[in-house]
Amino acid sequence: MVVFWFVLIPLVSHLVPTKVFKSNNPLKESIIGLTIFYTLMTFMIYEHSDLLQLMLISFVVNLLVLFFIQLDKKVNREVVG
């Protein structure tokens, strides 16, 4: 389950805007998608405080992961081009 929250969710939230929708601003769409996803999940598990804490920590970590993915892509573009 931890792999799902900390690996699969940021990977999917990054790949969907870039590969499927071919977005010009994938970071913005990824953040919006993550926010909607975690909002819905929070409402579904609100009564279970342990899972709620995990969800909130996961949300912050996933936002940081997305930020570092975009930063890495930007640095790689500047080095190549």
C-alpha cells in the first residue's frame, strides 16, 4: 500500500498530463489532479484517523516529488539545449 501512495500516485499524476493529454504545463495539471484525488480520498476515509494522517503526509510528499521531477526535467533541458 505504501508503494501505491508514494510511488504509483505521483508517477500516474505526472504521466497522465504529459503523455496522455500532451499538456504544455503538466505541473499545474498534476497538482490540480493530485488535489482533487486527495480531497476525494480524504472525504472517503475521514473517520479513520490513521489513514487520514498517512494521506496528508502522502499528499505533501507527492507534491514534493512532482516538483523535483519538473525541476529535473528543466535542468536536463537546459543542459541538453
